[in-house]
Amino acid sequence: MNRRRTALSELGTAGLVAVAAAGSTWPLRTRAQGSGQDWPSKAVRIVVPYSPGTGIDILARTLGPPLAEQWGHPVVVDNRPGASGNIGAALVVAAPPDGHTLLMGVNTLIINPSLYSRMSYDPYTDLAPIGLAANGTFLVVAHPKLGLRKLDDLLAIARRRPGALDYGSPGIATPHHMGMELLKARAKVALTHIPFSNTGGAVAALLSGDVPLMFLPVHVAMTQVRSGRVVALATAGPRRSPLAPDVPTLAEQGLSGVDADLWYGLLGPAKLPPPLVGRIHDAMNAVLTTPQVADTLVAQGMEVRSGTAAQMAELMRRDGKRWAELIRTAGIKVEQ
């Protein structure tokens, strides 16, 4: 399994095409009819609006080869990072709605409208949800020097010394930042945000104890927890993670209303025909139900989360309102 995960995370575009074009081990190959011709008629591109090696990238590269074998054409993962995902999303918005250019999205997609005043697209009207794919879970972690063992320990210090504790993130409005701001708002405590320019810098500061608190993806956090370099205080989603079954949720520790899980899903251009939306959704769901895909995602801190296009659209609107309110009340701003 470790060799399989390593191979998946290291696949480049060329490697993905080669794997996708290899002999089929997947039982169902579908060729959908759309506008009088077969779909797909060429390679399908999944745009990932973040860098290679990120969770969303690994998700797309995990789904790509089995989808390619179902469809009989390569699936190419195209990384287009920048502007908190806006560059990649805008590329898909401008693509023909023929099902050959898709977007692997994450919930920052619906956070961005509350942060950026000059966006070139509207995620609610310019993109067509296809379906949910997975959830990603964070843990609240602390450097051992703080002597914390559970959430109450953190809140006690934060209330006794408002603003004295620093927490790190890979940057303003990243999921790590937004999750901790949500915790602060619900617990009514003050913590000081120290943003870094990337994940590596934030994690290095956490491990050194210079910035001793952070929201970390569960698979990254548990590696450091097992080595004794950080302490896991809580799971930041509604359920405990299979990778951290002994780490209670925030709600279990008395702090409700903090669901900082990431959700991931597939989208296309706004005018993607509904029958094609359904076919792509069904193919993705078939892949997600296979044990090898589910196991790979769990190892990367994700769990399969199925959902129809309508359910994804509703989640986007509900989550968009929730994060917009937090951004407004916390005064979160990004440089534009």
C-alpha cells in the first residue's frame, strides 16, 4: 500500500496518461452519447487549481486512471495553481461545455467570493456541480512545550491570556486559517494568526515551537503525533477520523458548530448538459466505491463522500453563507 500511495503522489501528467492508457482492470467501460456523438471523443482534462502533491491533486490523480479505463480515453490532470484556486477555476469556466474539461474543486471555491472583490467568474452561476467526491479532515495540534493535552487546556490559556498564543497557517484564508478562525469565533477566544507563504514554513515553525498551534491535515498531523513532536488536541470535523480514532472531536469536548472539514467535488462549465453531468457523476461514483480508491484516499486523510449535483450545489450555497459570515465578523482580508 505504501508503494502504491508513493507512486500515485509522484505521478506527473505524462505518467498519468501512460497509466490511464494501460490495459483495463476496471469492469465497466462507458461511452455516453451526447449531441449525436460519442463522449468522450478525446482526452478528458481535470484541472486542479493547486500545486502537485496537495490533497486535491492526489485525489484527482487517484480517480484519473480508473476513469480513463471506463471512458476509453486518457484523463490528464492539469495543475493550474494561483490566486487561491481562481486561476484554474476561471480556465474551466471559459472552456467549452462538452465534458472534456472539468474542475476538481474544494471548498475554497465558495470562500473566494467573500475575499476577492474582482473575480472574473461566479462559482455559483459559471460552474456546473457534477458531484461530491471526498472529505478531508483537520486536527487541532500543539507543540509539546505548551503542556496541552485537550481542548479545554487550550481554551483555558487563551481566556487567561487573550492573544498570547500564536497559531500558524500556510497563508491568509487557507483552510488551516479559516478553521482556526472558526474555532476562535465559536469558543470566543483570541489567538494570534501568523501566516506563512507555504505549508512547509508553517509546519517547520510548529515543529520548532516558534508558532506552537496549527490546524493540520490528519495524515500529516498523525505522523508528527506518533513521533512525539506535536500533540493532537481535537478533530475539527463532525466525526473522528479513521487515521486518528482516539482523537475526540471538538463537539465531543463541548465546542459545537465547528465543522472545518474540507469537501472536494467535480465541476464543469456552466452549460454542461444535464445528461452528461449525470454520466460523469455515475462514473466517478463507481470509481469511488472501489476499495483500492477508498484505501488510497484514507491514507491521505480523506474519506469518500458521495453526493449528487443538486446536493453539491446546495452544500456550496450553504457553506458559502457560513464562511462569508465568518470572514465578515473576523475581518479577514487578502491582498489583491
